[in-house]
Amino acid sequence: MSPSPSIFPLLADGGLRVEAEPALAVLLERWLPLLPYDDPAPSGGGAVIRLASGDPAAAEATGGAPALRLGAADAWVDAAAGRAVFRCTAGSGGWTDLARGTAGLVPAAFGEETREAVAWDVYSMCTIACALLLGRMHRALAHAAAVVAPGGGAWLLAGDTHAGKSTTSVNLIEAGWRFVSDDHVVLFRDEDGGIRVEGWPRRFHLDEGWAGGSPLHRRGEVDPHRRWPGRWQRTAPLAGLLFPRVDANLPTVLSPLPAAEALAGLMRQSPWLLADRACAAEVLAFLRSACERPAYTLRLGLDTYRDTDRLLEVLRPLSSESWP
């Protein structure tokens, strides 16, 4: 009898989970969010992504160019058939049955020297599979951080790598805010039709010079649960969106952003949005609703790099109810 798979529920309501053969779970270590997997998840089927051994090339990709390329993975999506196929640079492969809410990911054979490359395959496939499955579940995955102001609303920080998401998040956490995630968030509607944010936190990639107040342009990893115990919040209502960008030689400034520009910025952080045409219009409309919340650009200068009081003063216009 084969050992029981390792099971990792990804959503608070149990709607999506990852299952992995025990020998393959090591490949998930970098991708898996830092969630309380020991907590009992609600009962029910839900969508499932299975990481299993087998032939990575068993699922045949359709012809033509891939619908999406992310990290180490290419994805061909047949929206009409409700199916996607993955091929990766280190030889891994997989498929997703979007209609049934299942995915099968097969890593290439690996050893000590090739494990990192195969793990990157798995990281890329897991991200795409989750994004596609969540779209069919009327939810949206976004590459963004999220912090919760004292008033209880979550502010999304969306931007490219090195835009200042981690530094801004950490400064606000130090000032008493809570955090939802520094990497990926899931947007969904609650029972009343409001938009909520659920976090998939991972280790923060923070400049090693942050504690000293001067950037060293060298990043280290910080486990947020250990650094700020008790400060994580799994879900929160969406209050608005921030689009940070670093301009070290200028002072930090908060500027209102039109909804159309906010949507363009959020779409940039959701590169899988149009891959599944069967639900792309619905997810796009959902993101458009999110961008009807207050949105701002946040130009970050060195004046707020380690000056939390200055950052709080700049951000005060976000909401008078968000402050003690």
C-alpha cells in the first residue's frame, strides 16, 4: 500500500488544496504558503492539485504557442474543453481539468543537483494551476502583498519585483498594522457581495540593510510568523489598492490613481487573467470592481525607508478610520 499523501489546504473554506506523494513534498517547500495546515479544514470536496510521480509527457499539449508562460512553465489552455497542459524547462509536466476542478503535476526525475530546477518547475505549475482553478471558482489570484490597517480594511500593494512592497509592508507591520501576505493574495466575494482578500503568505524577501536604515541591495528571507507572531490575519475586507514604486532621490508621495490605471496595474500582476477565456470576462469584471475602491500610487523615497512615522503621515489620507 502506498503511503498516504501529504495534504495542504490552501483556502480557509477548504475549497482548494494540494496533495503530494510524501517523497515529492520536498519539491513544494518553496511554493507552499505559510499557512496553519494542522487546522482542520471544512469538509467537502473542493478543487485539488495532486503532485505525483509518473510520465511528465503523458498529457499532450495542443499545437501552437502557449497561452501563458510563467517562470519555468508554459501552459496551453483549451477553454472550450476546460483543460490545460503544462510543460516545463527542467522536464516536468502536468495538466488541469478545469471543469472538474482537478490538476495533476508530474515532476521530472531529480537528484541533489537537479532538485532546485525541478522545484522551480513545480513552483511555476502550482501557481498557474491555482490561478486557473480559482478563476473557475469565481475568485482571482494576484501577485501582491496585503496589509490590514487599524480600522480593519486590507490595502493591496501591487507592483513588480523591487517596487517596495516588502519594505512598505514591514514598516507598516512595525507600526501596528497586521499582514495578510507579502506574495500572493486571493480575491473573492463574501456573502454580502463585498470583496475580501485572503492571504498566501511566504517568507518576506527584505533588503538586508532595512534594519540599519540604509539599503544594501541584497535580499534575505524573513519568516513573518516568527518575526511578528500573532500579527497575521488570514482574510480581511478590501479597503483599496496601493501601487508602490521606488524613487530613492525624491520624497515619498501618495497620489490618487484613476480606476482605469489601477485596473491596468492589477492586470499586470495577474498575468494568467486571459489564459482561460471561459472565465476571463468574469474575472476581469471582478478585478474592475476591486479597482473601484480607492487607489493610489505610492512613490517611495529614502525618507520613509526606515522612518515609520513619516510613512504613516504620508498614508494618513487613506482613511481616517484606519488610525488609532
